[in-house]
Amino acid sequence: MTLDLKADLVCEGGGVKGIGLVGAVHELAAAGYTFPRVAGTSSGAIVSCLIAALQKAGEPISRLDDIAATIDYSKFEDSSWLGRIPLVGGALSILSADGIYEGDYLEKFIAGTLKDLGVETFGDLRTGDSLPAHAWSLVVTASDLSRRRLVRIPWDLPAYDTDPDEFSVAKAVRASAAIPYFFQPVRVAGATWVDGGLLSDFPVGLFDREASKSPRWPTFGIRLTAKPGIPPATRAVRGPISIGIAAIDTLFTGQDAAYTDDVCTVKRTVFVPTDEVSAVDFSIDRKRTGLLYANGAKAAKVFLAGWDFEDYKMNCRSPA
């Protein structure tokens, strides 16, 4: 018998590593969990928006596997005609458009998939709750370079003179996944938005309530890294391109380290080992995507075997 369990869900970003998120979500859903609210950054935003749309459409979350399998990661490298100029195209694209790749493939893929599920704007993901933090089932984060702040979409859209209910979910996801220099940024009301991981790749406390309020259900996080205390794999880093990619990986992975190693954060987090893959390895093959998915599924099973909500409530302050 499948249990009817609830948990809010926050998914870390990590480019193509996000395949590991899909495996973890599959196991959580198979254990009976549904997700009243989901949030994510970058690849976490992609997975989160699909979960929210599937639930809104009354579709099983297991369909996420099939949708993820249709993503062609090689098409993420959608250079403009300028970017296709041999040797100098990438540099010219950065100089002219602030990014090597346009990001159109991702936005169009998300927009088309969501539309088939009856979702286009955040208004389609209204929960009916009057509280702003509960009003939408999805929150996507981006980094605003113009105002030097984390943007929580749709919560913060009024500050940009934008109606949250009219804002495109696919555009929000595109902004959240716009890795600086790799993808062209998204501009809203004159502000420049890029990958949310630049400021917070794992905003696991996004849905936490005040400690004085009675808990309803937990927030689970899924991180694309090994559990604290397990030494990460050592990868060779040589040459300017390799150093640049490694620098981005390190920035995003280490951004939230100050609080993600906290014992209470660890208790409610699924840790998916992904060190063997780079976030921007858009030429990833089926063998490695299969490994990432399997890592996610295994990590979720380990997490569920040790999860105890009553213990968490007793020893930690911030249940959802």
C-alpha cells in the first residue's frame, strides 16, 4: 500500500548533474511522497517545475523519468551564427551577447513540456492559499547581478513591477540555469539575471516556518554532492578551459557550505554523489546519465531508511 506522505522539496543546481535529482525524486515518490511546494536552482529548477506541473495535471511523478529521457543535452550548446565562427566564435558571443550559448533550446523545451501539462505562467501554479509564501507551488531562484541579490521567482517579481501570475515559468527556469558566460543572461525590468547558484545553489531553508509554529510536514533537500565527511573525488584540472569549468563547479558547489554541513540540514538532505561529472558536460553519454540516475535513486533509498520526522522535530528547529 502506498502511503500518502507530504514534504516540500528543494533541489540543488548542478547542470547536467541534475539527472541525479530525477533518480532521487523517483524513489521519494515511490515511497508515497507528494510535494505541496517545490523549489530549485538551475537544473534543480528544471526538475522542480516539472514536478509542480505533473502534480497540477494529476499525472504521476514517475513520468518525470520519461520527460528527462527526452532532453538532448548536446542542444544546450545552441550557439548563434556569431558563436559558430571557428576559433573566435565563443569570445565574440561573450562580447556581443554576454554568453557563448543562447539558452533557447532549454526555454523552448520547458515551455513546450509545461504547456502539454497545462502550465505556462506562475498563475497556473496557484495553490489557492492566501499567504504569499504558500500562494504558488513552485519557487525558482536566480541571481540578479544588477541589484546583487537572490531573486525568488515568483515571490520577488512585484519588486520588478512584474505580475507574478503573468510571468513565464519557462523564462524563470532559463534565468535560473543561465550559467555566467556559458549562457546569455535573462533581463527583466532592466535587471540582469543569471544562474541562482551564483548566490545560493541549495536554498533548503526557503520554506521553513518560524520555530514557534507547529510543524506540518518536513522539507527535503536533494544535493548533488557526497555527504559531508566523505572525501570528494580528485579530478585533473589542466589548461584554461578546464580551470574555468572547475572554477564554476567549485563556486556553485561550495556556495552554501557554511550551513549545508549543519547537522539538521544533513538530516533532511538526500546526498547524491556526482563528482565524476562536470556540470557543463553537455556531451554526456548514456552510461554516465544512467550512473547519475542510479546514484540518485540509491541515495534516496538510503535517506528514507534513516529518516525520522519525529526525531527531526525534536532535535531541529525549522520544520516546514
